[in-house]
Amino acid sequence: MEKLEAVFDHIASRVNVNIKPMGIDVKPILQNAIPRERHLLYYAFYALTTDHPLSFRFKNSNLAGSYFLGKTMVDRSVLYKSDIRGDELKRKGDIVEFNGVKTKLFYDEVIRIMNSFLVKTLVHNNSKNSEMPEVFRILNTVAMHFSNIHGTTTEGVYLGPFSTADLSVLHNCVVGDFAYVQAGEVSREIIEPGRVWIKAENLFEFNYIFPEGVVEQYVKLDENGQITGKLIEYVDETKEDFVPVYSTICPEPLENIPESSYVSPYAVIKGRCEIGENALIVQRAHIENSVIGRGANAQENCYIKNSVFEGNNVTAHGGKVIHTRNGKNVFVGFNSFIHGTEDAPIVIGRDSIVMPHTIIDAQEPIKVPENSAIWGYVTKQADLDTHCISLDELAKSTGELTIGNLTFTGDGNAFVQAFRHRIEHIREENGAYYNGMDKTRGHAQKTQDACFNILQPFQSGPEMGMYPTMAIGEQFA
Amino acid sequence: MEKLEAVFDHIASRVNVNIKPMGIDVKPILQNAIPRERHLLYYAFYALTTDHPLSFRFKNSNLAGSYFLGKTMVDRSVLYKSDIRGDELKRKGDIVEFNGVKTKLFYDEVIRIMNSFLVKTLVHNNSKNSEMPEVFRILNTVAMHFSNIHGTTTEGVYLGPFSTADLSVLHNCVVGDFAYVQAGEVSREIIEPGRVWIKAENLFEFNYIFPEGVVEQYVKLDENGQITGKLIEYVDETKEDFVPVYSTICPEPLENIPESSYVSPYAVIKGRCEIGENALIVQRAHIENSVIGRGANAQENCYIKNSVFEGNNVTAHGGKVIHTRNGKNVFVGFNSFIHGTEDAPIVIGRDSIVMPHTIIDAQEPIKVPENSAIWGYVTKQADLDTHCISLDELAKSTGELTIGNLTFTGDGNAFVQAFRHRIEHIREENGAYYNGMDKTRGHAQKTQDACFNILQPFQSGPEMGMYPTMAIGEQFA
């Protein structure tokens, strides 16, 4: 495994150049996060569809168990069970607009991952980088378990476990465990663990920090890269369910899936589940004894159990929803942990928005009113007083609003509209409104015909654990 | 499936241009041989090792269930569950000799398959084509179930089921059901069903034809491409055993396999088997309740059951050996059917050569003496009088020898030496003599570290059943 070790050393040095001055040494984390032999065990999956250009290049890399869609280049990186989803990559000739200035793409956009280590990370591109819109870049980045890189390029960045970098361009940042950042262009910032930070320059800012001692119960990474806490425990319980799915060449197609819906062959559907029209269940989602209503979707690393989604719901990457009834249009943000039980079920009223990184760990039945925003840390109904607000009320806010640990400043209406607009965009992109017409097709319809290339690393010798340097694509033939 | 249909039409027209004047219309055969939907079902496997250059290009083709090793290009072809084994491809700079003239290779040799339809066919290159030694070509060729193309380029050729084209360059030929040809450069010949023809220009000629009515009992193809007979029945019995092997991403490595031996993850080892040192069991071999001794090998489409191989045995592609004890060094030729039973077992003495396409369908116990050649159709011990000769005696023959349906002319010693030399070469190439030194490594050792690319055809739309046009290889990256 000499070559794989050399890649790890190389990544550590490249990331530490930027990050060590900010107090993180990624070297021990890289050494210990995943036992080396695991990098040999898993095949990588490259999904091919007639809707996405076929182009995949990788060099000096390990890709164990990762999933790729769309034009991708990976160099000198280790990707472990990560999902790289390029289904919103822009195409040659597309017009993009940054700060009111329009420009046309010279080439198809490509996801470029270099000198990076991603563990069970979700990368979903929808690039906001104005410097080079043809390239969606993850450079000198270490991202730990179940972190999300979404619509974001990251350079010299460390992402703690269950953290999210959303729609931002991050240069040389540290994103703490379970922190969420969506703040435009950010440089040399440390986002502390459990901070939920949403900022639109000159418009609004949402700032929440989990109470002291809470995040550690749910997510904790020690200096050796070992992760503990309720989130990883919950996720680990279902690990075994993915073994047959990822060891079968062509998993059996499921019955009772409407033609307009897509359930990835690499998702787990367990127990009695009902999947509605125009629904989308992507790879590595885990659904058990639940109803996924019409136009609803479950993204990567979603864990949904004993729950109902009434329709047009979005459960963003990493959302966990247990014993919860979700009204129509309810949105559950990234990495939220909505944990009801049989005795303490949760009901979320229609049109409500569960903010990213919300934890509802119900000790008693909890009911979230319709058309609300809910955030932070909730265990009892009474906690809603300081963690929930009507969206109409929030929209009226203009100055500064402090509710519990949340500070909101700026234009509440702009904030609510931005969220609603984005959720609507997600539904459209995912094909929730598909009506047979071509322009209403979304991921649920476009990804149906995916076929797969399944790739294995070298199993011995100095190259052991490395993937053969390779380019796949029509343009090379 | 419009595109796949177009490829079939294209192949039919290209092959018929050459073959129809010789009395075969491949169009109905192509239409009916394999139900169309099967071409969707299976993934193709591309084996990567550090010993073989990584280079695989395919265009406008279906590759369902096929296995590839080494530099390969496939264009406008349909390969169904075929094995394309390029582990003897020559490399840039290698010196080759034809008719005493030496020449150096400008490029790595590549297997080039174009306008061809191969069904469960074995292609093992060891090119004898002096026209272009850098290219091993299968052009405008239709090869039916379990035929072998071995060390041979074929252009405008039709191969019937269980036929073999061995070490020859064939132009515009028809090779009948269960016929075997190894006759140098052959043009516009029809080799009738059940003929076994071995010829070395100006040196010797071996000519055997099965008695009338026999071949049809074992292999028969009707004009609609439907194949019947004992061989296909025997093979079909074990079909189900391959299902788990080909549907598991990484089949479990077997226990009790010596480090110096290789058992392909795509072989079936069933019941109580013993595998010796330096043994080689390749993909699609089926071994049941048998002993494979030291340095023995079982090639593609071998079916070995309730048998013992004492060591250094070669069972060539498609050999079937049941209830048979094989002494040291016994060679079983291509597509032979050595069918003993519990009550009528077969014993083959050491150093004997079972000629290609021999059928021993034992009605009583049969014992083949040491150091013999055996050929043709044998059901009783007494049949050996007309189907078996001591190799020493054969080596003494100089003029014409007629034994039953066999006519042998020419230099018997040259014939015996050529066979012995070739068998020795096979053992060396396969690593039977491996002693830890690098120069004794053969396929058994070199293929151990194979990792796999597993490729799926498009599952819907006009491209349904076609593989994405693709090039895989370092040189493209």
C-alpha cells in the first residue's frame, strides 16, 4: 500500500499548509479515520445516463465505495463511500449570472477533486463560484463522516463530521462538528461546532448556536479521527442493510414503484413502504416502514423510519426522520435529526421548514404548527417557544430578532422567500411536478435509466488500494 | 432497442457478403440465437492487472456478460457471454518470427473485434497473423455457442456451435458444428461438421471425420439458431451455478487455495474439490467434486466433475471431463467430451493426449493406455482399436496411416513433437512450473491480482442494450 500511504501523506501536507495555522492537524485524522484495509474492500460506482455527459478521469486516487454521476476528475485524493452527484452540472453554452453579470460557459462544467480526503461525504454541485464556472472544485479539502458539500467549492477546508458547507465558496476554513454554513464567499473563518449560520450580504443573517454540551452528545470527533455520539450510533445501526445492496451486481428492481418515480438500486427500502408518483429516493438513502408521498424526495444519507411524508416533501442530504408525520411541502434540512418514538411521536404541519441541522429528540409528543420555521435543539413541546416561529411572522421582521440562542437580523421576508424559492427549485429539479412533458422531467425521471460502471482498486502489490489511472468517456474513444 | 437492431443488421450484412455464397445465411441465426432482452441483463467484466496494459475501447457494441483481459477494441459487434483473453498479447518491441523472418512490434498488440457476433465464444489470442502482428483481428465473424477462436484471426468466418478455429488465419470460411481446424492459412473452405483437421504444410496432416449421425446427437443447430444435443444439455445443467457468481460484486475468495494458484472469482467450485499448487482455474470453468493436481489447469468453459487430475494436466477451452481419472501430464483437447459414469468410469494413462473434439461417452469402463493419442468417437473399450495409438508408434509413421475414420499422412514424429511442445508451452504460460522466481510466473500467478471493471448497458431508450461508447486506459487520462 506504499502508493496509498504516499497519497495520504500528500493530502495531509496540502491541507495542513492551509489549516494547521487555524489549529487543526489533519495528519492524525487521516491516519486513523478509516482502517487502511477498508480502502481495498469496496468498488466505486459511476452512474451513466443519456442525460449526463460521460466523462470520468481519475489518477493516483482511491475511490472506495464512492458513487459518481456526471463529468468528474479525481486526482491524488481518497474518497471513501462518498457521493459525488453532478446532475446539476452546467453545460457548454449555458449562460450563468454572477452579481448581475452574465457569462457563457466555454466547456461543460466538470467536478474536479484534488488533494482531498472525503469520508461518506455528499458532494452535490450547483456551483456558485464566479471565478471559473466551468469547474466545480474541491481542493485541499478534508471532509469527515456525513459532511455535506453542496453547491459549494472548497479550497483548503476542513469539515468536521455531520457538518455542511452549503452554496458557499470557502477558502481556508474550518467547519466544526455539526456546523452549518451558507454565507457566500468565506475566507479564513472558523465556524464553531453546532453553529448554524446563514448569511446573505446586506440582506439578512441567521445565527444559531447549540447550547453548550449538546453537540458532543450527538457528534464528537476525537483527535485520532474516531467519531462518537447519537448520530453515528443511529446511522451505524443500519450499516448491515447496505451490505447486500452494494455487493450485488444488479440489485433486483423493487415492485410497486410508480413509473414516474426513481428508487436508486443503491438505496435500502425495508419493511412496508409506500412510494408515491414523482418521488425520488437516491443512493444511500435508507427508508423503513414509511410512506413517501407524491413528489417527495429523500436525498443521500437520509434515514427515514416509521414516518409519513404527505407529498412534495424535501428531505435534504443527511436528514434523519423517525416516528414523524410530515404534512405537505414540509422541508427537512441537511443533517437534521428528527427523532420521535412510538410514545413520543412528532407531527410537523404543512409548509413548515425544518432548518438545517435541527435536532428534535422528542421526550414527549411534539407538534410543530403549519407554516413554521423550526431550528436548533428541541426535546419537549415547550421548547418550541424559543425554537419555532410562524413563517409569516418571520417575514415581517426587519430589524433584529432574538429568540433563545437564535439571532436573526435583516429582511425576514427576503429570508423566507429565499428558502421557499430554493425548496421549490429542489422540487422542480427532482421532478416532483413531472406531468409527462419533457420540460417537467427532473432527477426522478432522468436518473431512471442510469446504468453503472463498477470499478475495483488493485488488490495487491505497491499499487494495492489505488484505482488504476483511467479515463472513461466517448471523447477518448 | 433500435440501435442494437441496427448493429445486428449491420453484422448480418457484413458477414453474409462473404458467407452467403458458401451456403450460410447468418441473418435468421442472428435474429434468433439469443432473445433480445438477454442482451440487457448482463454486465461485462474487464479484468485489470499490473501485468497487462490497461486499454479498452468499445463503440456501438453490446458486450453482455463478456469477460475481457488485455488491450481490446470492440466496434459494431455483439459479444454475448464471451471470453476475450488477451494475456498473451505481444508488447511493443517484441520480436516475432514468421516463416523464418524476424520483425519487431511497433505497438502493443491489440485485440480488434469488428462487425462480429460471438456467443459464449472463447477468444484466446496468440496471433499467427503475419500481415499485421500488432493486431489480433476478429472481423465480420459469427461464432456460435461454445466455439473457440484460439490464436487465430478470422475474417468473414462462420463458426458453428462447439467448433474450434485453432492457430489458423481463416478468411471467408465456414466451420461446421463441432468441427476443429488447425491448418495454417485457410481461405474459402467449408469444414464440415465433426471434421477434425490438423495440417502443417509439407509436414503432416491429421484428418478425422465423425461417423454419420453422431455429431447431431451431441451438437445440432437448426436454421433458426436453436441449438440442441447432449453437449448443450450437459452445459445447461450447470447454468444456475453461475448466477450467484456473476451477480455478486466481489465473490468471496475460496479457502484452501494455495498461494501459487489462481481460481478466478468467476469460476464455480462446487462440492468437495482439491486445488494443488500452481494450478489455474479460469473464469467460467465449472469444477465439481474433483481434484485438480499440482500445475494442472482448467480453461474457460471447462466442466470437470467427479474427476481426478494427477498433475501438470491441461484441459483446454471447453473440455468436459466427468468420472475420469487423468494421469500426470494428460492433455484434454478443446471441446472434448470425456463422459464416464459411476458404473463406467474412464482412466487415462499418464502423458496421453486426448485430441481436440474427442467424444468418449462410456457405456462400460474404459482405460486409455499411457502415452497414447486418442481421438474421435469412443463408447466402448474395443473402440480404442480404431481410435487410439501409442505416441511412440505414431512418431514412427512416415507415409500414410489409416485407422478407422482417421487418415494421418506425413511426419509422425513432427506431429507428436509439435503437440508435446505446445502442451509444454501451455503449462509454462500458465505457471505450472512456478518456483518463486519471476521468470517462472505464468497466468496462475499473474492473474491473481486482477481487479475488475464491471460495465452495464443502457437500460432504456433507443440506446437500450448498447454499451456507452467508452475508452478506458491510462493513455487517455
